[in-house]
Amino acid sequence: MSRILRETLRRATPGGVFRLTLDGVGLFCACTLIWEHLITVQLSEGPSMYPTFNPRGDYLLISRVHKHGRGIEVGDVVRFYHPTFLGVNGAKRVIGMPGDFVCRDLPFSTEVGKSQEMIQVPEGHVYVGGDNLPWSRDSRNYGPIPMGLINGKIIARVWPLSKAQWVQNTMQPAQLDD
Amino acid sequence: MGCVMYERLRVLRILAPIVPIGLFFSEHVLGVMWVSGPSMTPYLNEDYEQMHTKRDMVLVNMWPWGGAGWPWERTRRLERGMVVTFRSPANPGHIAIKRVVGLPGDRITTRDPCMKPSQIVPFNHVWLEGDAADPKRSLDSNTYGPVSISLITGRVMAVMYPRFRMLKWTDWEQGLVEGDVERKLGDNYRHEVRDRVSKEAVKLERPVLS
């Protein structure tokens, strides 16, 4: 015990304290950079992505490499800064990429493709929708969102462990047998 | 020999934390950017007519000013006249620089490429326009509509090169241009832009977040 104390006191020179502070700040910055540019784990919230995610909240693994819409395809679940609420993140499935034609359904409607209005998703935007149509506020409410708002792609659920799995891209090209 | 190796490793060990600190600083505190294109002429890139390739170097405040002060917060105090950088809604890989012309609740009489004659800026959005007098020279809110505040990355504080000057957003309302002592740009700089804004035309309420 006294040996550790003596060691600590011996190191508590101005230079040592400075180096320790520099290391601490550097570690904090490195962690923040990894958290913002590589990988984030976050608790989800809300019913809009049921049954893919539990409305009570799941811990999700988010790949931040895909921010600003880099490498996003139709069917990926993306996390984005909410266009009308500051500091709020949304998680929805990409329905339409720039240039695609999507049917503009009524907000909270349970039907798909019943509205007669088709819109073309503008350049640099994506059309997003929740999996739980009547309980989701998505592009049917606020329109296509700019890709610059996307800050990650949700790749897996990590907690609870019994339900840990990769998030599937459910919108695959149809395989038709003839 | 071994001593030199050891010495080098020791220097590297001391310098190692500098790298993440520097990256963090340029991303969240102060960044340096180069402005290209004519959209902010004559405010930035003053000599665009003579030198198309000359680019102004600007100092950008990336810290989320006006909030509790955490770098990951996105709360920002925005005022009319601030020159901000933001991710272009039309091209997510591009950082654009424009001036805040209208705040939420303002009614804007739009200019040329815009299809609507007037537009009310919605909650958490701002109206951004370039300073260029010719609408064709600027790709701004008149093309892609009001811009979400979540897209804004920073505020331009100063021009560092070729002529150093601090930028003060308060001068916008008075029609002043920083560093323009001889009033080459006129007494009431860009008053026609301010005339198209009717401030706080509607009272916006925060939409419910259920």
C-alpha cells in the first residue's frame, strides 16, 4: 500500500501530471471519434419499428461508416437526425432512393399503395418508412429526408442477448419461379 | 542504437494523444475550410470575376454554440445574417456555405428558381441563400427549400485569407460589410434580400413529439 503511495507521489511532478492529462484528453477524443465515425451502441425507443425492434427498447449496433447515406440501399434500416426535432434520432427503413418513384400514402394509414399520388424522390434524398405502419411517423408525414441527415445504418441488435441478431434487409428482389 | 530507438519511441508515446485531440478539435471546435464558387460573391470570394480558382480560407466555429456546451449536442443559436456551413440537401457529400436569411416562422418571398411565390419557414428549419445577386449563381433554398437545422455543421467566424476580417452577423441587418471601409458595396448591402423577408409572420408552436 505504502509502496503504491510512494510511487504515485514520485510521479506527481508537473511533467507527469501534464502527460497524464494529455493522455486522458487524448483517450477521450479517440473514444469520441470511434463512437462518431465507426460504431455506436444505443437503446432504441418507440413502436415505429415493431416487430423488427421491441417498442420497449433494444440495444442496437449502429455502423457510423454509413453516415450521410454512404452505401445505403433500399431496405436498410438507417438512423438519422430527425428533420423537425433537434437532437432526436429516428430509425426507419429506406423505401426509396434518389430518383425512385414512391407512392405517397396517407400518414398513419395501414394500406400500402392505395393513394393515387406517386412522387419521385429528389436528388440527395431518401424516402423512409417504419415497419409498423399505423404507429410510425416517417416520410409519409414529413416527406423525403436529405441523406445528409442520415448518421448511421443499424446493423444488429446486441441486447437482450437471447434476441441478438443481424438486422435483415427485408426488401430483396423477388425470386419468381415459372 | 537501442538508445536512439528508445528515445524515438518515447517521443512517439508523448505525441500519440495529439492526433485524436487535433482531429476532435478540427471537427468540434474550430475548423478551416476553403470556399469555392461564386454563390457568396462579393462577400466571400470577392475577386471571383477575375480569379475563378482563387478560394477564400475561412475559420468555422463548429462548437454547438448557445447550448449547454457539450460537443455532441446540436443546439445552436441561429440569427438572420449568420454565414453557416451545412451538408447540402441536394448532395450529401458536399458541405455548402450560405447565409441564414429567414428563421422559423418567417415568410419569405422567394426568388427565381423557386416554384412557389412565397414560403413560410417551418419549425426547426432555416432559409439559406447565397449573397450573389444573380440567382443562377447560387444553389440555395430557392432550389431545395427550407433546410433543416440538423444539417447545419458550423458558423463562419472569420475570413483568414486573402484578407483577414472577422464576420459579425449583427452587421447584416444594418447593411454593413465587415472590412469594407470605403463602402465599395454600397451603403445598404443586399437590402433587397432583407426586404423579401417578413419576420415572424406566423407564430410557430413546437409540434408534439409523441
